[in-house]
Amino acid sequence: MNSKIKLKPCPFCGGEAYLGESWENTKSVQCSICGCGTRHFLNKLDAIETWNKRINVPENSSKK
């Protein structure tokens, strides 16, 4: 797997995301603007893949 995976922008505000590491050596991805983020993972690739996972919702899918 590619060791340099690009982080997608925040799904809520569009802010730039970053990979952080806690003092317990766990990894998470967080938005630099609104602060939302993933839970903490032991593996950085799990945190990145979770952050980048998106559900595609068609633009014309409003509930009526």
C-alpha cells in the first residue's frame, strides 16, 4: 500500500486534515479548522482510511 496517502478535506467544513499522534502512541486524523476527527487507532493507515472513507450522496437526493 502507498505509504504517502493523501488526506481528503474535512467532510463538514472543507478544512485541511492532518494525522496526529497521542502521547499513548495512537493515531487519529483531525480537521485543522473545525476539529472533527476519527477515533484513535494503533495503525496510522487505519486512521487515514477511516477519514478518507466517504458515502457518495447524489446532489438531487433531498427528502420530500
